[in-house]
Amino acid sequence: MSAISVWSHRVRHTTHDVVTCNSSAATGSPGSTSRLRSVALVLAAVFAYFGVRGLTDSSRARAMHNAAWVRSAERHAHLNWESSLQSLVVGRHAITAVLNWIYIFGHWPVIALTLLWLLHRNPDLYARTVGAMLVSGAVGLITFAAFPVAPPRLAELGMTDTVTRQSHAYRVLQPPALTDQYAAMPSLHVGWNLLMTLGVLAATRSVWLRVTAIALTVAMDATVVLTANHYVVDAVAGALLAHLGWHAAEHLQARRPSRLRTGPSKHGVPGRFAGPPGEGGARVAVGRP
């Protein structure tokens, strides 16, 4: 578990540094320097995450045993839909090509673009989203190490790994050396995409941006199952973990001194904490559309 300890240490320090950078921007420090530092810290955390995840690779026998337990739980909950759902699309190359594209380019590229947009639009929301990623990532790594699960594509269910068979781009974005192939539970593809959607919903009232964010999340939810990369319960667990991280990050922000919780918005109007509509204490920043 030493690898997990490394990531936990990185979580504590990176979360603190991201909030500090955001606070500096809010109190009048040079914005470009703070933003560059925030981006650098997040990139360092991402590389650390992949490095630690690569070190948590588990035995096949253990992962297969846990996969059988997951499938049994799904059968009792009537959620064992993976094979029947993939059978609807696996013979249709055009559809699976789109699904592969969503799985590959609808994750890290979307995360990067969303975080850059949030950093420019609302530094407080950027800090909260990054904090939520760090918290959920830490919990995810602990789960990967303690409970490795073979995904449907490796669990001898007769399902097709469409991403590996039809595309090479995925291994460019996520090299095998930095990947634990048994890190199926929970699905951070689902969880982190959901965090991007929560950030967008909190940052803007634009209908088309909100609809796009929700559509991308729903598409990823379906894609991880249809491409045989995750079980249905993996996606559910990923979504629940994302909400846990989101609220944990809100709690961490709320503990900051009140003088650091406000700052100039993009239009020069004092901003406030923002959160999804209807959430306790969450407010959209003044002066934003």
C-alpha cells in the first residue's frame, strides 16, 4: 500500500496548493502566474495518479474472483445488462467506432478543456472541481488496490473489447505501462466526466453548454458498458464517488477563511462560491450569464 500512501500525500499537498493558488488570485496576486501554477500542480497530480495506478496492478486470479462477485451482485439486483446491451451494437462497426471515439476522446480531452475553461471563468469552481478529482481519485486508487476487478472485456464473458480491437489512439493517451487493467471498480471515466458536468452546471446558465455537458456524461455512461470496459455497477459507483468528492471539496472550501472565498469575476464583479443549482449554500457567481 506504499503506492497509495504516495498518492494520499500528493492529494493533501496538491489540494492545499490549488486552493492557495486560487486564493492568491482572489486577493489580487498576478492572475497569470497563479493560473499557470495551478495548471502545473494539476498536471503533476495527474502524472502521479497514473504512476501510482500502474503500481497497483493485481493478480489475474484475484481480479477474476472479484469480477465473479460483482456479476453475482448484479444478478441479484437485476443489473447484469452488459452482454445483452453490447449485443445490440457489437456487429455495427459505425456505431462501435463512435463509441470508441467517445471513450477515448470524450474523457481526458474533455477534462482538460473543461478545467481550463473553469480556471478562466471561475477559479473557485476550478479549485472545487480539481479538489473533487483528487479526493475521488484517492478513494479510487485505494479501491483498485484493495478490490481489483477484471472488466467485462477480460472476464471471459464473450464480450468484445471494441476499443483495443478497433483503435490504437487509446494507448497513446493512456500507455499500458501506466494502466492497471483490473481497475474497473469504480469507473473514474464516469465519475470524472460527471465532475466536469457538475462544474459546468455550476459555472454557467447557458442552456446549450449545460445540455452539452449532460449529453457528454450520459454518452460516457453508456459507452463504458457498451465497449466492455465496465460493469453497470462500476458506473454507478463512479457516479456516487464523484458526488462524494464534489461535496468533500465544497466542505474543504467552506473551511477556508471567508476573506479568501470572494474575488473578482471575469467581468470585475465580486464573485462567490458556486455550486449546482439547488445545492445548499451554492450560488452562481454574480455577473455571469
